[in-house]
Amino acid sequence: MNLTDGLALYLRIAALLLPIVACASIGAYWGLRRRSFPGEFVSTLATSFTTPALVFHTLLTTPLGGLELAQAGLATVAGFVLSGLLAALALRLSGLPVLALLPAAVLPNAGNLGLPMAQLAFGEHGLALAVAAFAVTSVTQHTVAVWILSRSSPQRTRMPYGVVLACGAALLLRWSEASVPAPVLESARLAGSLTVPLMLLSLGYALVTVSHGGLRQGARLGAIRLGVGTLAGLAVGQLPGLAPLTAGVMLLQLAMPVAVASYLYADRLTPHGEVAAGGVLVSTLALVLLSPALLWLAGAVPRP
């Protein structure tokens, strides 16, 4: 890859990140002006209402099916298991709280960055495979990860069961092949579309108010997320029967930075929201710098 190709690649990746930066900048502006921010309202709205709607709509409308997509889903699960083992060890060695930050260290930003990155690297076929990984990530993020965080909290916290109910209802409807009225799907789509902007607004506000200590610890968390994700992605790619294209997509998905949802849940359910916010910032910036190498490892850039 020559200099011109490298610059073009960076510009395309920057274009992927621009909507994320734009939304987060609004929250950052609000924080810099020292205006009152309804953090509890935003987090409750996102985790208890709009996220269940997003998951419900995604599971019902995503065209999942076929052996290749099933392999991608199972490979994602295997990647999370391996990432969890590596991340737990790395967090303990780094002196960071294991349970409170384990979801942030394991689960990637498979939606905002993973899907467009897969499409950029491998086209529509890669995007279809990435959708399977995103579905598994989304369900895990809003069920297993929330349960882990609720166990790490020093006070009694209530798990947002709305996502669990939304997942169960969507899977039941898909299994029964029942017809869902178009107005219901459109309502879920509209409510769910609020999820990412709300999360990014909250993240932007947190980033400009985060303490230096939170940013330093966040840098360690971000390094762990990228490191264990890349190692898990490379290991999953060696599974027997996995096509090279599927292996490349899995590497991209598993190596994405800390998910914004991980910050939101950590901020709501644990006292370590600042660390998670720092992890999102550092790992996302690092991804921009390291993305050519990651795409090369995934096989999206021709090797000399």
C-alpha cells in the first residue's frame, strides 16, 4: 500500500468517525459551558426504553440465516469467551476492577464502527457477516454484561430487563414466523434510532468532565480492549472450517474499540464510569492510527 492509498484509507475511516464525533461534540460543548446535564434521565431513557426498541427492531428485521452467518455468530461467541479470559487477567494485572470493567474490556463497538468498517473492507458480503456478529454483541451487551455490572456494584442495582424482554419477544416472533404489523416495527425503529445519539451525547459530556485519573486508567482499559480483541480475533480465525473472509470480518469486529454502551452502563451501574469514558476515547483514537495495520491483518489490504 503506497502513500496515496494510505491517505485515502485514513480519509475513509475519518468519514466513518465523523457522525460519532459530531454527536459527541454536542455533549462536550454542553459540558464545557458547565450547563446542567440530566445524566440519570438520559441513561434511563437509553437503557430502559430506546435500547430495547433498537434490539427488538434489529432482531426482527436483520436478514440472518444460512450456515455462513451461523458460523459468524458462533465465532463471535468463541471470541468473547477468549477475550473474557484474557481481559480478566489483564485487568487484574493492571490493578483495575475486574467485574466493573470486564464488559468494557471484552465487548467491542460492533455497531457504530464494526459494521461500516466491515463494509469498507469487504463490501456487502462482509457487512452481512458483520451483522451476525453485531446481533450477538448487542444481545450480550444488554443482558450478560449488565448482569455482570450489577453484581459488581456496591449497592443494590436493578437490571434493565426491558432488553431481555425485547430479545425474547423478537426471537419468539421470528421462530413462530408471526407477522408483525408495520406500525409496530416503525415505532420500534423510531424509538431505537434515539439510542446511539443519546449515548454519544452522554459520552461527550463525560469526556470533558472526566478527571485526569479516570483518563489514565481509561488509557489502560482501552489498550486492554484493543489488545485482547485483536488476539482473540486472530485466534478465532484459526478455527477449522472458517472461510478466510469470515475470519477477516471476525478479526475486525473483535478488535473494535470500547463500546459507547459499555460506558453508559458502567456509569449507571458502577462508580467507574469515568474510566470507561476514557477507555472509549483512547481506544477509538488508537483505532484510527492503527486501522491500516488491522485491515492488513484482516486481509483487506493486499500483502506484498
